Amino acid sequence: MRQSLQDITEQGYWVYGLSVDDYDYTIRLAKEFADAKLELLKQEANRARREHPNEADDIMDDITYYTHTDNEYIWHFCLWRLQAIFEGIIVHKLLRNSGTERLPGLKAKLDGVRDAGFRLNEGDYNELLAWAKLRNALSHAPPEQYRPGPLQETDVLEYKALVERLSRRWLKESSSHDVR
């Protein structure tokens, strides 16, 4: 491993730090990757129809399948990053002065948020843990090649809405009074 990579810490490389805007950036990036793959698929389909009009459908069957499979994996990667941003905001923005930099797992971080006085209802708490369980399953037993599983863009957008709503509220609570 290069030395510059070995020297990276959770504190050592940010210029501005994480913000709620990182959620939108991550979604935009994922959509652009997915849209680019679909544009290439469209170009390939046009070429196949032009060069092999009688076989175009057969040619495109596999290409279409693999393009859509690849795009489904983009949403897995997006979920991982969204949760990382969420956990980073909790530790490095909300709980930064409470000595909790090393809270292992999302449950401990959510308990730390509650202990620090931030509002988190039981429904949101349980939903966040369910999303974390899914993210952990995808991380520790990743889907096999060409079978990405049921996670879709709409699912990731639902998760993004949840973590963005909570992050905005907590950051507002944090700025209005010192709950840390």
C-alpha cells in the first residue's frame, strides 16, 4: 500500500468536512453513471439495428441484461456511501466534542445521538437499523456476479430521504443549542 494511503485517517483529509449536500452529490453521481451506461446501451442498440437488422434483438438481449445488472450494482454502492456519510455526520459533526469518535456500528452511534439530546423516534431508529442490516448483508455477503438482488434506485432514494431529513433536523438542533 502506498504510504499516502496508509496515512489517511478519519480526521486527516477533509477540507470542509461532510455535509447534507454530500447525499445529493452521491445520488447525482450514481444517476450519472447509470444514465451513461444506458446511453451506451442505446448507442449499441442503434449500431446493432443498423449493421445486423435481423439479429439485433438477439445481439441486444445479453447486452441489455448486463447493462441493467451493472446499474443495479450502482445503487448498492450508493447505499454504502450514503450510510457512511450519515455515520460521518453523526460522529464528526454532531458528537464531535463528546469523545465518541470510535462508536462501533450504527446502533451505538444512534444511541449516542439520543444520549446527546437529539430527537430520534422509535420508528426512525428501527428503520435506520433495518437499513444498516441490509447494508451489512450486502457488505459481508455481497451478491454474486450478475445477480445483484432486489435493491433498486427507488429504495436508495427512500433511504436518502430518511437520512437527509434526520441529518438536517439534528444539525439544526445542534446549531440552535449546545446538545453535545
